[in-house]
Amino acid sequence: FRTCFIDPFQGRVMARFGFEHLKAKTAAVLINADNKYSEGLAENFVRNYKTQGGKILFQEHYLDKTVDFIFLINKIKAFRPQVVFVPGYRKDSAYIIKQARDNGISTTFIGGDGWSNRMYEVVGDVIEGNYYSTHWHPDSPGSKSRQFVEKYKNRFEKLDYRYALNHDCVSLVLDAMRRARSFDPT
């Protein structure tokens, strides 16, 4: 069961965001070679970015558990892309951004739903000014979203998108059981 969006959608949205919103005509893509999520999201981003008219200057792979990204930082310096897409998780993506900033690179970085605000815990506020896609935000204006936030905050302290996705998943199952008038999974 999946209530979040999938890589083809997310790759298309982030490609459009980079090209149209950020006005970036050139991009680089940094891919975690040990991660199918990163590979799939990168593939969808690249295809959609090129369709928009953008140019991919380079795609480079790194290995999971890498903490020194100077080889990627040097490529970014050499090619000077207008945006860098990093479809990794929070730790590696945060390290890449921090090391880029430490080396004088001010390029905007964008990522997928593997990023989160918990990147602040890894490298602090050096990640400010970069963007990632996410499934839901507590400030979403819809009435169901507002009701969820109010009820959740009255009962619990911490709130992020995962709790809303869990709520959606349970709601979908409950709705299916009501409509089927059965607990039978078939």
C-alpha cells in the first residue's frame, strides 16, 4: 500500500521546479549508486529535465556511507551547473550541501522526499535556500489537513508528513472496509 507519490511523479515535479521556478537551464545529478530509490528518482528527473529543455552537464555516482564528497564538489566547481539534483537521503545529501558551501559553491540544491527538515540535525542551517519535494506540509490549506493538524497537535507534540501519510493509509483501509461492508481482505 502506498499513499505517497511515486518516483515518476516526483522526478517530473522536481525537474519542472528546477527549470521553471528556479530558471535553471543546466543541472548536475548526484546519485547514490547503492540505492534504487536514488537511481529511479534520478532517471525520472533527468528525462523530464531534458524534456523541459534543460541540459544535464553531468551525472555522477557515489557510494552509500560516503562522507567525503570532494570529488563531486570539484566537478560542480568545474561544470558550474545552475542547480544540482541530489536524490539521496538526509545524511548524504546534507553532507554534500555542507561540503559544497564550505568550498564556496552557492548553487541551489534540490532533492526528493528522502530529504527532510531533519537535515538541520546533521549539518545545521547551511542547508537553507535549498528545496525538496514532500508529501504534505502542516501548513497545507485544505480543510481535512487543517482538521488533522488541530486534532494531532491537541494530542501529540511532534508533527511531520509521515504522520499524515499514516493517517491517510489507515483512512483508506477503513474506507475500503466500510464500502465493502467486510473485514475480508479479498
